[in-house]
Amino acid sequence: MRRLPWILILATLSVVLTIIVSRDPERATQLSEMYRSVTLTGETREMVIMLLALGIGAFVVYLTVTRR
């Protein structure tokens, strides 16, 4: 079975649920607070970006080396 339809269905469901939850003022406040507490700032953000760059670079090297 193809994966693309399932991915689109799950993404659409996620968007619809987010819209429904954000209509309720109390839930919207909780969701906003959750987003603020999860946000990476300062040095932590720089470390995450550096690790992502290293990971992507290592993946590109891996694909280059293992390509036949």
C-alpha cells in the first residue's frame, strides 16, 4: 500500500484537530504555554543546529561513500 495517502490523511487530521483545539480559549492558552516552554533559545538552539548540520553532513557522506 502506498504511504503518501496515509501521510496526507494524518497531516490533514493534525491540522483539523489543531484548529478545533485552538478555538477553545482555555485549550489555546495551554497550547500556547506549551509551545513557549518547548522553544529552544540561546546556546541550546545553536547546539541543536550544529548537531543537525553534522548529522546531515554525515548522511551525505554516507550516501556518497556507499553509492555503487
